[in-house]
Amino acid sequence: MVELIAIIIILACILLIALPAINNTIKNSEEKKKEEALNNIYMAAENYLMNNYEDHKIDNAGDTTYVYVADLINNNYISVDTLNPNNDSTFSSKDVVKVTRNENGTFGYELICNFIGSIFCFRIRRKWL
């Protein structure tokens, strides 16, 4: 009986030590998943801009253009099943990727939800060459 109690106490201690590490691993993997999803959307926007350069010229530092996520989906740059990384819901027709030419020639990307309504549900900036 005493051995059984000792084993239960040891298992409880192991669980108390391991649980925070497990939670951190799960949280980090969710953040990486969001970041990868955003990177895929940003790369799709970059490809879209390259193929539609005349409509979206951003040659000078500070120039900005907007690419609707719906255009990325409709033109098969991203899957119709792609979900918004912020809330795992489908994209609305108002969601855009803001693309800005930086001073050093790279591009900055920002996912803006409900752009027409000016409600920003998720903003993460990325710089690409």
C-alpha cells in the first residue's frame, strides 16, 4: 500500500514538472502554424503581384498596394480551403494583404481583415527580399 502511494506521488510530481513544458510546446506549434499560414499568404500575394505588375506597381520606397485575399483564392494562388490564421474562419471579401516597398528594396506584408470597414483583426508584418 505504501509503495502504491509513493508511485502515485512520484507520477504526480512528474506530471507537475512536465505539464508546463507540454503546454509551451503546444502553444509554440500553434504560433508556428499561424506564421507559416501567413507566410504562404504573403508569398501568394507576391506571386500575384509579379503576374499582375501593371495593375500593382510599387517601384519606389513607401509605395503601397492592396491585394484582396479573394483574388488570391479566385486565381488559385491559395486554396479555397485556406483559413484566416487569426481565427481559423474563412476569409471575407474584405480581407486584404497590404504590400509596401521598404527603403531597402524589400517588401513588407500585412494581413488586414475587413479592410473596407477599417476593422483590423490581425496584423503581422513580414519582410521579404
